[in-house]
Amino acid sequence: MCCHTRLVDARAATGSQPMRAARFHDGGDVRVENIESAPVGRTDVRIEVKACGICGSDLHEYRTGPHFTPQETHSKTGQRNPITMGHEFSGTVSEVGAEVSRIAVGDRVTVEPNIPCGDCLYCEDGMYHLCKNAVAVGFHTGAGGFAENAVVPEQQVHVLPDEVSLEEGALVEPLAVGLHAVRQSGMSVGDAVGVFGCGPIGLTVINAAVAAGAKRIFASEPNETRREVALELGADIGINPMEEDAVDTIKERTPDGVEVAFEFAGIGPAFNSAVQSTKRAGTITVGSISDADITTNMLDIVATERKVVGTNCYGFPPQSFRSEFDAIIQSLAAGNINTDAFITGRIDLEDITEEGFEELLDSETDHVKILVKP
């Protein structure tokens, strides 16, 4: 299956309808504005957005960006800031292009936001998630889930079964990130696991590790609410790293550390604790985003033959239609994921800044995942 696609241009077409959208202008400057909805191309679908989750990468962009959104005209999409944000979204299809065959008006769907180029070395090898030229809905294209509707290529759309609600559909993307991280780590049934940083993605890792048969899970997280959610999702021991040494706690309760550690905090102390908490020849899987350089003692890796691996999102289309995204949708349909533990707030689009971004950036927030309901 070829993954070439026409990227949607957000410029208004004659007769297009106005809509409300949250657009990134600059760091700390996201505005809800009236814009023209994009036209639907021959291979596109229009989705009336019902729920869109606020992601850690959205917060990173809002707090210290621009990092991902284009300040100059993007060479592939023709877009530049201000960009409509939001990439964890679901909704109902209201319009399809003339060449669309797999998706129909009325379908309830979720969106895989990353669009590979199809031409680079990694795409040719089928490793679409490592594409050097990928563009993302909500960061690079004219579409985004923090809007009343979004036009995206058909190939990016997954139909939701009746058993999966549209709110649950907005969780598919972050849950797929956690599943991919566990697969990338090489974790085996019966392994002990440490998770350093229990924000939304760290929590999806716990969810996936439980499903994959982890023997014991240690969750290191300073936020009390998120530690409690980690325990609710199946972690065995919650650690407040501000009050106790996570490495000591883990070493005291295991023969010599965990087999696998995950780092999703994006700070040096968490990374180094993740390294030191693993047993010799253990694996540290890193999926955090950080602005700062992180230093470590290389002897902690070299002398112990520990392995440090990165994890990037999940399988992209067309690969995603037979890997992480569909696996998560099937698990949701079977009722195997506690989605109530993740969804802790629902807000209107107009309140996205104060009740969304600012709330989640508060270190003592009581929220995990806030859904924006356009």
C-alpha cells in the first residue's frame, strides 16, 4: 500500500464555512479564532470533532515553543503559524472526497495524525514512524483537533467500532504511544518494571505493561493524583521521588533492580534514576521530550551493559492499520482499558488556555487527561 497523499491546504475555498479553532501563534499565545474550514480534496474526509485530548507535546509547544509548528512556510504543507493545534481527536465523518472508498459519511472515527512522506530511506524500508520528512496534523498541516471540524487524508482515519465511544476514541493515540514503548523495550512476561514520570504517557506505559504481563511495576511520580492513578491502573508501588530515593526503594524490593525502566519525565534526575534502577544488562526506554541537555555517568551504562533505547510514537500508516492503533481500538472494544482513570476533565474549546494548558502545566494539578469538546 502506498502512503503518498495530498496534504490538506487550510486556505479558504469558495463557499467554505467559518468555524472556531484554537491556533498557536507563539509560545504562551494560543487563541480561539474564527477561521474558514478547509475544502475536502478527492482523497480527504471532513470530521466533525467531538473530543480532542491535550497532549504533553501540545503543552511543550505552548510553554516554550515554537518547536514543532513552522515559523516559516512549510515546504510540504505550505502552512505556517498560526497553526490549528490538536492531534488526539475523534469525531464523526460529515463529508468525503470523490475518491474515498474506505470511509463513509456518518462513520465514527479517530485520527492517526502523523503522515509519512513515502519516499525516504525509512519509508522505503517500511519504518514509516522513523520517516525523516513526516508531517503531523495539529502541528504542520492546516488541520487540527482543537477545532469544530478537521479535514484529513483518508489513510489517516480509523473507524471506531460501536463498542468504543468517541471520548475513548480520543485516547487511542496516547494509548498507542504507551503500547509502542513497551514493545520497543523488549519487556518479557514476568519482568519487573520501573516507570519514571507518570504523566499521561507514563500512565499508558503502565497500562500496556500490565497487559504484557509485568510481574511488578514501580511508579515514580511527584504528583500525588498521578501516583494514585498509576496504582489504579496496576502499578504495585508508588514512589514520590521528592520524599524518597526511587533507586533505593526499587533495589530494596528486587534482587538487583528492574529488568526494564521507562523514562517519561524529561529531566536528568529521572533519567539517571531510571538507569541506576535497572539490573545489569537491563533496558532503559526513553520517550520524554526535553529542552535541556541531560548528563549521565557512562560507567552506569558501559560497566553494566545496560541498554538505552528510544521510543517514537507508534506505527504510522499504512503500518498502523495492523499494529498499535488497531490493537488499542480492539482492547477498548473489549473493555480491557480503564479509560475513566485517564479522562479527568472535559472543557469547552473557548476555555482551552486557562482550564486546559495552564491547568495541566500546574505541577500540583489534579488532572491526567483533559478532553476539549469543540
